[in-house]
Amino acid sequence: MQPLVEYLIKAIVDDPEEVVVTPVQQGPTTIYEVSVADADIGRVIGRHGRTAEALRTIARAASKKYDQAATVEICS
């Protein structure tokens, strides 16, 4: 799952070298904390949070394949 999240985020941002995805296990759910450059935070969140919500939806759908729960959290 982590490579998928990294791939999607790196495709969106202008500075892919600054992308850091850290998995944090919280009970049955894995939270992928995404850290990007300050200039790219708006690109990852998107208008009204639409891009961030789409990333969360993709992570949830992909995690179902492995009978897990996952979400994406954007950290500044």
C-alpha cells in the first residue's frame, strides 16, 4: 500500500523528492501520513479537499483487497 500512496502523491506534486509517506498502525487501521514540500500542500489537498478525499478513497479500496483498513492523512 505504501508504494501505491507514494506513487500517487509523487505524480501530483512539483517536488517529488520531498514526498515522505510514513505508515502508522492504529488498531486495525493503517494510517499513511504524507509529508510534502510547503509549496505542494495545496496540490495534495486540492480544491475543497477533493484530491485528498480521492486519495483516501483509493487507499481504502486498495486495502480491501488485503482485508485491511487504510487511510491517508496529510501532514504539513
